Amino acid sequence: MEPDDIPWEDRSYRIMVGDNCRMDIPIEMRDMSSYRATMAHKINHSFEPNCEFWEVTHPVYGYIPCVRTLYDLDGGIELTVHYNYMLDDCPDWYNKISLGILIFFII
């Protein structure tokens, strides 16, 4: 869990690496003109993803998360991952979407 006093905008790029470490891309490095050694921090969320976060040793940055496909994909397909946010500690948009899906499956 993140401390309550840190807004989601300031920690929205934190990604788990292993069981107890997090990688964070600082605000000033989130724009692709400043940082583009990896594009994993720009991948969109889906509850039915076609990719997953994985881990790799980068020759410059060391142990970092990456993205790999779950199955072979044709060109032009949007890559998505499941963010796996905890519902008691997630951005509002994620909570609203997950609540909508839960209601859909209950009905």
C-alpha cells in the first residue's frame, strides 16, 4: 500500500518488480521526449489483456519490468495489460470500471 498522502497523479507510473520492489518513472521523465528506453510505462489497461508485465535485465538500466504478449498477435493490435490495482488503493477511473464489470457479471 502507498501512503495516503501521495496522490495518484504522483505515483501512477509505479510498477512492481519482483515481490517487494517498485520501479517509478519520475514526473519529469514520463514524456517520451525525455525517456524512451522502454515503452512499458505507456501500455494501456484491460481486464482482458493480451500482454503481461514481465521482468528483464536491461544492459543500461538493470533489472526492469517489460511487457510480453500472452499469445501471438497480428500487427496493428493495441497492446494491453491488466494493471492489477487493489480496489482499496487505485485511481477513481479504475475503481469505476471494475465496479461496472462486477455489476455486469452479477446480473
